[in-house]
Amino acid sequence: MDLRDASRRVGIAAAVATVVVLGAPYAVITGPEYASQLADYYASGAVGAAGIALFALLSAVVVASVERGNLEPGTLAGAAVVLGGATTLSAASWALAIEPTPVFRDNLWLVWHARAVVALSVPVPLSAAAYARALLS
């Protein structure tokens, strides 16, 4: 397996994993008493969790579509790097802006959730950069 194919697959998988882990609290935490706290949790930061999910999914789509040949591959690879960077930067700003609420007391794993989202988003721009380098060299 060459670097170009491996970095493409890693980028897509990391972007999808970021979105899946980002949505985990909605699937795990139940109860009407936590609804407003989860809404505040996801709305934290400059773009919130919706922006992170948007950037991650766009990154996956762009990386997946480079090989289709509809646009110039170098342009799409550069766009994937920018979108991957936006994913990680928005995830980091979201993680830094979160303020603990009572939902954290009842769900201790939530303390590490935002950090896990940031950690999962880091391979997105790195693999996009590796893919762009392999594509353009």
C-alpha cells in the first residue's frame, strides 16, 4: 500500500471517527434534566460542535473525491489540508471554551470527551498534508 492511498484512508477514517465520537454524548446521556446542559456543551466555542462536524465531514468528502478527477487534484488536496486544519482548530477552541456543568458530575467520562475529539481530529490535517505531498510529488 502506498503513502497516497494510506493517507487518504486514514484521513477519511479520522474525520468520520471525529464526528462519531463528537456525537457520543447525545447517544449515551439521556434525561430531560441534561437537555439544556448538553445544548450549552455543544454550543461552546467559536463554531460549536456543529462546525466541527461540518469541517470534518467536508474534509472526508474532499479527500474521497480527489481521485474522482472532477477537479484538479492539487486544488482539492490543498482544500483538504485547509479543511483538516479548520477541523482541528475548531475542535481545540471548542474544548477550551467548555465550562463544566452538573452533567459532568454524573458522567465523569465527559471530562475527557472534548480532548478525545481534539485528539481524533489531529490526524485529519496530517493525513491530508501527507496525501497532498504524495499527490504533488
